[in-house]
Amino acid sequence: MTTHRITRDEVVWAFGPDLVPVLEVEPGDIVTFETNDCFSGQIRSETDLVTSIDFARVNSATGPVAVKGAEPGDSLVAEILDVRPIEWGVATLIPGFGQLIDQVKAPVTRLFEVKDGMIRQNERISFPARPMVGVVGVATGGETLSNGLAGKHGGNLDDHLHGKGATIFFPVRQPGGMFAVGDMHASMGDGEICFTGVEIAGEVDIRFNVLKGKQATWPVTELADRWLPHATAYEFDDALRLVAEEAARMLVDEHGFSMEDAFIFLSVACDAGVAQACKPAEGFGTIARFSIPKIDACPAPFAAG
């Protein structure tokens, strides 16, 4: 095993088919990624507003990293060993974005202190930190998508479960996979209804591996007690249909369920949810996921052998 470090000045602003690696690693290697915050340091106080920033410098992703042996048809396996945010972050209200935007003043910036595993929103409100990464993905099969968008490559998944202990399986569509990560959050709710979490810089440790000959359509996350297929679409009902189809297909193809049994199992034992549901958010879609418990019949996303 070899360890590596990539500094936060080595970034990409979009995921496409022609990414050039800044580092090539062996399976089993660990890489520490230094990440910028969502706004790339443009917002540092409550007087800095989103209406005054350069949106071409939003959601940078550190990398990409090529993993030797990862070929189209495989899955690139990224195990998140640790997520370490710095001691301050910001959240914003963005004009035109979010369910309550017509009831609040916008733009607004709030500065948060992050210390000893806690986040202080103001003198009255503090809560546990849940460090996670928002933008996390690999090269695409053809189209080029800005880091603010999610798709079959991953990208801006904004899944608050993508913290320490999560393992993400990415469908490899270009040799090496070409993995990049950024847009850390010290905390984020599932719905992300105002289109922001506690945006923060920091470091992420990732251990890489390759699963040969198996992949899903979208990234799949494995946790200690469950695994979660994803799907993306502009409208929530479309995303929910796609993730239900993805989850059922994996249960059938990988674990021998009939389609009828898969449909019933998803209904009676699994939870549908969202990783990003901010509406209105012109131009941005919804990320849906299914939480599938690890039981003997389906103990992992992919069957062994």
C-alpha cells in the first residue's frame, strides 16, 4: 500500500470523457485529497454574498486520479476512510432557490464554527457535525457535465451518507476511472431545501480498489448495515422511478430475486429517499436513492464471484 496527496490547486470544474489524471495509483493505495469549499474561498464572511461571486469557480473537484486496471465494465471502488473539515464554513440563501425562498431575505450568508465535532450556527443553535463530500465522481461515457450537476458518473450527488465509512462503487466508463472529489460539507440535511449545506474546505482520505466485470448504471454506496443505489432526473417522480428500476435490477441480476419479489421487497423492507430535493432550482435535478438492508439474500451491492 502506498499513500499519496493531491493539493487543492489540482482541480477540475466538469466531468467528461477526456479527463487527464494528475496521479495514477495502484489498487489498495490511499490518496489524501485537499478540497476547496463549494465557493473556492470566495465567501469568507457574512458580508460576502453569492450574488457577488464568480460562478465559474464553484464546486471544484480535486483530481482526477486514475486507478490502474480499472476498465470500462468494471466498478471503481472508493472507500472513504476519513473526512476532516477545517474549523469554519458557510451556508447561504440564494435568490430563486428553495421551498421557502419567498418567505425569507435573500441573499444571506451565515458563518458557522466547526469545533470538537460540533457546529455552532449562532449563540442558541449548535448540533453535531456530519462531515461528508458532495461532488464525487468519475469520467463520463460521452457528455461533459459541470460539477454542479449529478448523473450516471456521480458528480454533485450531495448524499449526506458519503462520509467516513462509506464505500462508493462508480461505473467505469473510461480507462482508469478518473476519480475526483470536492465540495465538502460539515453537515447537510437530506432535502437540502435551500440548496446549501455547511460549505467547508478540508481533507478526504480515499482507499481505491477495482471490482472487475461488475457495475451499476449509477454509483452505489455501501454502508455497514445497508447499500444504496442512486438515480438522477430533473423531477423527483422520474428519479424515484429510475432508482426503483435500478434497485430492482440489482436485486434480480446480482441476487437472484424475481422481479415480483424485488418489487415487494423494495416496498416492505427498504426506504426510498432523496439526497437533494431543492425546488425550485432551475437547471438542477433530483437525486433519489433506495436504502436496502443487508440481509443474507442481498448482503452487498454485488454478488461475490
